Amino acid sequence: MSRLEKAGWVRRVSDPTDGRYTLAGLTDEGWRKVAAAAPEHVDAVRRYVFDSLTPEQKRALGEAAARVVEALGPPGIARA
């Protein structure tokens, strides 16, 4: 995180609801980096992950990912 912050891509702020925590957010420059990297990233994920899976494996991956998302709950609030 320190290197990303030094590059100007993220900033840290105190959690407004609980000062014991620190939150990180992308700066405008950070968002530009993400947008620039996205097309190549999507192509690589498709090529190295999805293209190598059978339809059944893709379905299982989708089901597993849905369970993880469900367990996380609303953004920033993990369930026990």
C-alpha cells in the first residue's frame, strides 16, 4: 500500500465510523491506471482462467464465487 500511495494511486483515510481502522481509496490517477490496465487484464483472465475450464467447471466456479459474495454481505461488512 505504501508504494501505491507513494505513486499517487491511492490515499489512506481514517474510517469515519471507527477511528481504529484505516480505509484506502483510489485517487483520480489510480482510477486512470485501473482503466488503462483493464483491457489487458480481462484478456489475460479470459485466456488463463476461463478458456481452460469446462462448462461444468465454469458453473462450479460461479456457484463458489456467489457463496463468497453472499458471505461477505454488504460492502465493507464481513459476516462471521
